[in-house]
Amino acid sequence: MNCEVCQLKELEVEHFEIREVLRCILHTILFHRALGLVRPKDVDLELFEITYVQCGDVELEKKIDEKIDQFIDKVEKHPNKKNQICLSFYEVKNKQAVWFTNKVERLYWEQWNINLNVAQQPKSHYGKSYNSKVVVDPGESAIEERSHRRAALEASLREVLFQIIKFVNEKKDHVPSIPNLEGVSFPYEITISSSSDSAFGMDMFKRMLQTGHPTMLS
């Protein structure tokens, strides 16, 4: 089985934007990989003019928020590093019993790499310029710059959402049959790494060893 890999566009975010951005992306992917009956719930982002859809499952929301908390904690411990959160879907297979024990094997069939470059907050500069007759308020330029950056991030986030929709519409042959399991989604796992970790970017190669060569879509 091949593992399809989607490398989502890297996003430049500030610390306070991480939670909303990750919620939007992770819930969008999981909604498109939902199983059976779901209760779609529209969610409006507070920071951006974007609406996305959740599956309406409390346990799923809880798991996602827990992973986002871990991601934020990682960012705080490793500033100035690029950070990646990986959402992988897999099948569960029971291998042949050996010495009266059953070994469960995970066969990964899809992987989503979400890359965030978290900007560090610039230090504020206060005071007046005594070399000029005109006193310029540095706060105004900072607000304007942040407004432009926010607009750019919103546009990039929209691109990521369209990238997700394009992937799920074009890549269907690798999706396994619906498993006889409880839950609203295919079995999945969420892993976190930063560029300071030896594991950063290595998940793909692990999947190659376990499930065959992945197919990239960027």
C-alpha cells in the first residue's frame, strides 16, 4: 500500500494565531475524511474572514485541542524554529499470532504535513525623535504592517484550504474501504516536531519503510 503525502503550504504566523489556524486546517482535513453520520458545524474564525466545517464530534474536538496545546508548548520551548504537525490516517491489521500473542500493525495510507513558521514578537520601541521637527508615532506603522501581514496570512490560509479540497477530490484510489470501527473518522494520529528535532521531516521516510513509497503532492 502506498502512502499519499500532501505537503501543505508553509504559513507564517504569530503565536496568538496558532490555535485558530491549526483548528481550521485539522478540522477541515478530518471533515473530508469523516465516516458515517456526522453533524456538520460551521465555525467562523475570529481573526480571519473564513468559515470552516467541523464534524460536530466532541471527542474529536477534544483530541485536536490537546494536540494543539502540545504544539504551542513545543513552540514556546523551541522559539525561532520551524514547526510541523503531521496528521496521518492508517488501517489497523492483525498480524499472524506468534506465541499466543496478537500483533497489531498500522498501515499508513495518507499523511498531511502542516508547516508553521512562528514569527517572534518584535520588541516595541517607544520615544520621540529629537532630530526631526515631525514626531512620528511608531505605533501607526506597526499597526499598518500587521494589517498587511494578517491579510497575507488569510489569503495563504485560503490557499491551504483549497489545496486540501483539491487533494481529496483528486486523490481517491488510495482510500481504503470503510472500517468497521467506532468514531466519525478513519483511524488517525497527530504527531508534532520542530526543526530542532532529529525527527523533523522523517515521518515520511518512516511511512516508506512501513507502507511503501509515498506519492507527493504539494
